[in-house]
Amino acid sequence: MRATIKDVARISGVSTATVSRVLNQLGGYGPEVATKVLAVAKAIGYRRNDSAVSLVKQATRTIGIVMPTVTTSFYAQIINGIEDSAYQAGYSVILTHAGSSNIRLLESLNFMVERRVEGIIGVSINLNQTDLTQIKALAVPLLLLSAQAPDDQLPYVKVDDYQAAYAATRFLIKQGHQRIALAGVDPSDLVAGQPRIAGYEAALTAAQLRPDRNLIFTGDYTFAAGQQAMQAIIARPEVAPTAVFAVSDETALGVISICYQAGIEIPRELSVLGYDNSAIAAMATPALSTVAQPFYQMGQIAAQKMITSLQTKTVITSELVPFKLIQRGTVAVPRSN
Amino acid sequence: MRATIKDVARISGVSTATVSRVLNQLGGYGPEVATKVLAVAKAIGYRRNDSAVSLVKQATRTIGIVMPTVTTSFYAQIINGIEDSAYQAGYSVILTHAGSSNIRLLESLNFMVERRVEGIIGVSINLNQTDLTQIKALAVPLLLLSAQAPDDQLPYVKVDDYQAAYAATRFLIKQGHQRIALAGVDPSDLVAGQPRIAGYEAALTAAQLRPDRNLIFTGDYTFAAGQQAMQAIIARPEVAPTAVFAVSDETALGVISICYQAGIEIPRELSVLGYDNSAIAAMATPALSTVAQPFYQMGQIAAQKMITSLQTKTVITSELVPFKLIQRGTVAVPRSN
DNA sequence: GCTTTTTACGTAAACGTTTACCTTAATTGT
DNA sequence: ACAATTAAGGTAAACGTTTACGTAAAAAGC
């Protein structure tokens, strides 16, 4: 068994209260006692037991992360951001997956409540009203990252998908594109799907271009979705876009992979724009132009917001973080111009 | 404040012991008491406090993950594997970064010991002898994942880098390649660097090909390392390999990106083989041939080994997991053949 | 030199559980 | 019908800390 504060006290010849005071530097002890206690603690390898501390202090200094079981590449960046901020503030982070399609979500949240996390950051989780009422019953602060609850019932940190899609589409138009496809989007997705469609269409309309539903290729943000979209584009020469705005970098790579197989040269024959700026974007050939989400910073911001809210006992406010258009090698002016 | 077992007991009109028995289904109570207690617990939103349980049971059912602050794309797969296994066994996982180049390593480990994790899985961390003695002093089980300690002083789960590099090189030779470069490797890295160099050279020697140190381009496994290696290859036409074995997928993409810029066609003019089979390998154009490490399974195996060792109180044994050569689109027979 | 303040500790309760041990009543066996 | 067993539930200690409160001695103030 591991040494306890009592062992340190006994060997040092003082009370546990004094040991605690020395260890936490609270004052109220003499210098020779302090050195003695410290020496003994080190000698017997004493480490304090956070379970006991949490119990008496009624605070665990732990925040939880809940994510769907995905392996998209920005996963790491988000977690890094959260963990770095948490660590700096002396908080631990405990991690749980919600399973694919949130199957394990409430179970996971329960788990965390029993661990007495002080707050939870839910990454990319879609909530319906039933979920929300159950979450409220849990009585634990929940902050959404890259997600949004119906009627904004929960605070969030995310980019403004409408604005980002608008800016991205506008950028393609300014390059001279008129027939711009939107690929891989899920129109039933209220948080990332519909706003991006709306932004895309608004930018077209603002430029006097008529949005064409035949240019929207639905999907689930994956590589495969991009492949399917591009195959559909090739199969229907009558639509013939000069640019495709993919709804994620992975989707963009999917369309690029089909283009490669079909001998369509990028960006000469077709421009492709991604979304996310995940690590793979810079490493693709040609390097992928994309709209960047600052994942690491989003993680940091989320953790900071959560922790300061915890410490100041104020409510967490939502925050829209800035996106950025990153021009690399997959967008050019269309050939016809 | 959250409801406690005492609240449940008081409202139900029984003792806390009985509540505990009901909640944990230990028997020794009547059916009507049970339903009453359960109803009360639910009504007041009682959740048990794991800090208290951990304290009295002297077990936290938590394992820790320590990783360097990297954003390589297999990060997610490893964590998913660990978390899934842990979750199934009723364990929580708490996550900490060791910082770049392990700057925060011992601090992180200490953190975890204070949290009383029952075991720690260290992912991709390189340990020197000083680290090791300090870790031993921590007296907590540590299992290495994709890493190895000097003199095998700690158990590990990893692929056999020597064999994998040997098989990969042999594969390239069988395709007809005779001048094969090795790119991005760190020769001072005892765990992933030297064994891969050795396997690479052994395969060459076994095929009566003389290893040539000029064909080894050192680096740090990154995308940039691959770019530098390929630039060096182009700058020195006298070495002119027909294939390059990159020491990671990212490095492979680095060499591919330079080839693209230089107009070198892959795989017609140059074959490229990666290492890892991270998500990006399948999404690259052309799709990257690579030696696959089963990251998700490695995570699972590590967690399972740790947990069964904890439960059976046996030592953790090391395990070499199988690699696999995945042939996609970046390796072909050399032109000269 | 006496009171007052400060310093340096010790005592013990509290945090929320689990569980060994005890007690009472009901059930069983004969 | 009575002893023996079992079932149902209570009591209280224990886990490892922190911290309010108490106390004795030393220091300071006059």
C-alpha cells in the first residue's frame, strides 16, 4: 500500500494537520518542521490521494470530453487544445466516446457525473430534445464544441458555418467560377449541413448566379462521400461544374481521388476547395485549398471558457471563432475564362 | 449540492447500508424496500460519488494515457482502441500529454499517480535511464505502446520494426528495385530508427544488394522530413533510387509532394512506400502503398493487457503485433525493367 | 512585568461510500 | 413446540484528506 499522510505524520513526529499544511504551503509551521516533513514525504514516496482531496474539497478539478467514435484527423488537435489549457489550470481531463451515432452518449455522461467531473465538453455531438432534457437532469455544465443544440439551449464554441460557406463560395466565384458544386453535405444536419448549404446558396444569389439543386451532392462528410459525389458529377456531363466545394477535407480528397482515376487534372480542369484544414490538407498533392477551422484553439477556448466559468460561477457564453481561407494548390481560375 | 446516499436513506426511511446494498444489488433486503429506495434515488437524482467509492475501495478503476503532444493522424485510432476496451471493462481513461520531447513527462506521471490511476499506458514515449528510475519510484504499472524501454525494462505492445522494415524492403526488391532509399529515419532513435535501418539493410544484403549509406536520408518522421529527403535525392542524381521507403506515411507524402512539384510521376518514375497506414494513406493520390500498423487494435490490446494484469495481479507481458503490407497505388516495377 | 497578539502546532469532525459485525424477527426442521 | 437457521436491516468504523477550532508558548506592546 501507498504511504499516506498519516505515515508522514507519524515518522515526522507531527500531526497530520501539520503535514497537510506543510505540503500545501499554508503557513503555520516552523522551518525545521517543514524540512523534516518534506524529507520524510520524499523518502517514503508519499503522493497525495486525489480521491480523498476531491471528497473533502467537494471538487475534482476534472473536466470530461465526450466525442463520437471517429477517427477524423482533427480529433488530435482538439484534444491537444483542451488538454493543454486544462493542464495549465491544474485540471485533469477524462475522455469518453459516445459511440457511433451517440449510442453510448447518456451512459458516458452518467459515467462522468459519477466521476464528478466539474464540466463536460461535448465535441461534435448532435443532440435531440430528449437528449437535452436528460442532460439537464444530470445537472452538470455542458459546453458544445463544433456543435450546436436546438434553440441554442447549450453554449457552444464553433465557427459560423453559414459565413464560412458564404465566404468560400464567394471566393470561388471571384476566381471566375459560375458552376460550383457542393459535395458531401448532409441536408438533414441542422448544425453543419443546412447552414453551409444556405451560405453557399446565398453567395451564389448575391452574385446573380442561380443556385442549382442538381449541383448539391449529399453525403456524410467522409472520403467515400467525396468519391460518390465526383462519380455522380462525371456521370452527368450536363451539370459540369468548374469547381467543387467539398464539405470537409476528407470529402475533397475523395473527389480528388476520383479525378485522378478519371484523368481530370486539378486545378486546371477542376478546382476543389476543402473545409477544415486538417493536417492532411497541407500534405495532399496538390496541396488542398481549404477553409480553416482553428481546431487547436477551439479546444483551448472551450477548456478555458469551461474552467473560468467553473471558477467564477458564471454561465458559459457561446463563441463563434474565426475561420480562414487557405489558398494552396487546388483552386485556379476556370479554363473557359 | 448533489444528493448523497444519506439523503436517499433518510427519505426512504432506511439506513445508508441498506441503500448501498440495494444500489449494488448485494442482497439482504426485501423487495418493497428495494423498489422504494430505487424510486427515491431516481426521484432526487442521486448519482454515486466515485471519489468516495475509490477511497474506501482503494481502487479507482481508471487508467492513464500519456502521449507526446503530436497531431499525427493515428493518435485518434490508438485512443479509440484504448478507450473502447477500457470502457467495456468499466474503466475510465484519463489523458495527459507529455509535451513535446517529453518535457512534461514526469510531471504528468505524477499527476496520474495522485489521481491514483491503476496503470498507465505510455504511447510513443522514449525513455532514458533517468526517466526509468524515476518511473520505478512511482510504483505504478506502466505499459509502453509503440515504444520500447532500454533493455526491455518495461512491457510493450508494438510491431516488430526490424521485421516490418525487412519485409517492406524485400517487397520492393521483389518488384525489381535495386536502388532503394530510406527516408525520414532517425538513426539515434533506438526503438523505431535503428531497427528499421537494420531491417532495411538486412533485406538488401539478403538479396545480394549492397546497402549504401548515401541512400539513407535521415529525419524525424514528419512530412517536412520527407520533403527534405526528396529534395536531397533530386539534388544528387548520382544516387538516383528507383524506390523510396519512407519511414512514415507523412514522410511518404512529403516525398510525393516534392515529386509532384518536380514533375516526377509516381509510381511510373519512382515508387514510394509508406509506413503506418494512417487514415491519410488511403486518401492520398495516388493512394499510398504502406506497411500497416494496427493502431486501433494495438490500443485495445494494450488496455486489455493492462486491465487483466490489474485484475489478476500478474505481470504484463510484452507483445509484438503483426504488421501488414498494403499495396495501393504508389509502388510499381521500375522503369528500367 | 503584565496583557495582548502572534506563531506553531494538535484535535477532531467532515466529505460519501462500503462492509464487517450485530440484532431482531421470521422461517425451517424435527 | 422448540432450537437452529436464514433473512432483513441497522451500527459504526474505515478509506485519506482538509480545516475550523483550541491551546500553549513565544513575541510584542506598553
